[in-house]
Amino acid sequence: MNHPTLEQAIAALAGGRPVQIGALTLLSIETAKDAALDRSEPTALIVSAGRGAALGLGNRRDMVPGQPVRIERSDWLERDLVRTLADPGRDFDRIIPGPLTVTSSNDPRAAAAGLRLARLAGLVPALWEVAPDDSALAIDPDLISAPATVHLAARAKLPIDGISDTQIVAFREDGTGAEHVALLIGAPGGKPPLVRLHSECLTGDVFGSLKCDCGPQLREALRLIEQSGGGILLYLRQEGRGIGLANKIRAYALQDRGLDTVDANRRLGFADDERDYGSAAAMLRALGASEVRLLTNNPAKVAGLEAAGIKVAERVAHHLPTNPHNANYIATKRDRSGHLA
């Protein structure tokens, strides 16, 4: 008997299909079609604790800190209004006509796993809880929370302007199917290589956005790695600190209304930073690097690699000049996210 994979569950939720996790059958509020809801009318809305706080539920006595929030459906809480509850862009102009009733989930572990699955699919952390559905894809919650493992998929030379002796290595995560790459530059000569963990940033790396420092950090990291004699740049599929491209752009829209990056992520229902570095550690081990010099200002990257079994022999600072568009962003990373000066 074939058991559904995590990759299949991600595709199902992203495609608007029901997924069964433990005792719960769940649909994504973002992708569920009206026809699917008509077949199995939702009984509750499940959101993350962060999103619950953004909806004004953070001080409720029946809330469990850090646990998913289950909001019971009522006659006035109809489908279109529920959809707006998941949209933080409506928080400043939506009126909720009645109180939201928070109730206990009969499977909190499954609810938490469902919200993690939504994040892996790049969706907002908001789910419909619906009646059991024979067509639902059943996924083991342990698969959703399992540590990342990778396998090497392909390897080739890659000439890069201004950088000599480079190879690119593609890895694929065994659970999610996400593809990451490692850029190998030169040869470190037996000493711990200089390593940069770079989370993908379409807006900064490709389009040259001035809202962040990602593009300049990427280019400077390549230069510094070559200058050091050799090392590795991991390009990780962790857009928007792990919340996905569409959610990052939603966060941008909230920043246009005055929120900083931390508060924007929280209003969306995410943690300040949703990244983990298990896949990065697995990639480094596959490349034979068990000890590294890490090019970063972010202590969470040091802690994440070391927790996953990679020794960080040295942290190498990675600072760049600010511009008028990203000065507040850089200050927020320092003041609220603990990045080192």
C-alpha cells in the first residue's frame, strides 16, 4: 500500500483539496473552492496563535499560548467574512459584526501540523476544519514535523563573472521536494571553509529591490568567499524568512501601512522568522563540511547549524551600507531580531 508523501500533501493543500491529519479534515482558506466547501460545510476556522492575537484574541482565557486557535463558525460568520479574517490586509478596514467564539480542538497536534503544512505550501496559516471526507489525502503528522533530509541531485561547473573555479550542486529535500543549491568556490585547503547561508530573495537578488540588503549581501558574500581562498554559498529556498513569496509580498503591503518586518510577519500569523537550518546542515555534511566559518550577522544561523550538528569555528561579520529604503529594515533586524552590529 502506498502512503501519501509530504510533497503530495503540500500539493493537495495548495491545490484546494482536503487533507486529513489525525482526527481533522482540513482545507486551506486561501485555496479552497466554494464547491469544495459546499460538499463539506466548514465547522470551524483554525489559525495560528499569532493570527489569533492579531484578531484581538490574544488575551482570552481559553487561548493556549503558542497553540492553534479554533474559532467556531456561527450563523453570522459566513464564508466570505471568514475568508477576510485570514487576510491581514483587511484588518484595518474590516468590521467583525459579532464576537468570535474560541473553542478547544479535539486534536491540537493535528491542527498545529496543518498550519505547518500550510506554511510549507506558501499559504497563509488559516484552515477550514470540515466534516470527514473520503476524498481527503491522509498524511501522517510525523511526516510534517520530521527533520529535513536531502539528497544530491546534480552537479556541474558554473562559470561566474568575476569569480574563478566554481561549481554548482543541486540538492532536493526528501520530504517537501524543495530544491536548494550549493555554490562551491575554490578550495579552502584543509581549513574550515567560509560558508554563507543565503535565503532566496527574488525581489532583492533578481530585481534589485532596495527594501532589503539581500542582493548586495549575496554579491559581497561571493567576493569574500573567493578572497578567503574558497568556501561554500548555500542558496536556500526560504523566501521571506521561510514564509514564501506571496506571503512576503503580503508583508510588504503591511509595511507600506507602517508595520516593520517583525510586526508584519506576526500579523500574517507567522513567527518573526520561520526558517530552520536542518537542510543547510544536511547539505554541508553531504559536501564533507562538518566545521565551518560562518559569514553572518544572525546568531540564529549559528545556533541553528550547531543544533543540527555542524560546528561553527568562527562567525565572520557581514555588514553592508544601508540606503534610505532599507535603513529601518536593517535597524529592525538589529533591535528586534538580535542581529549583531
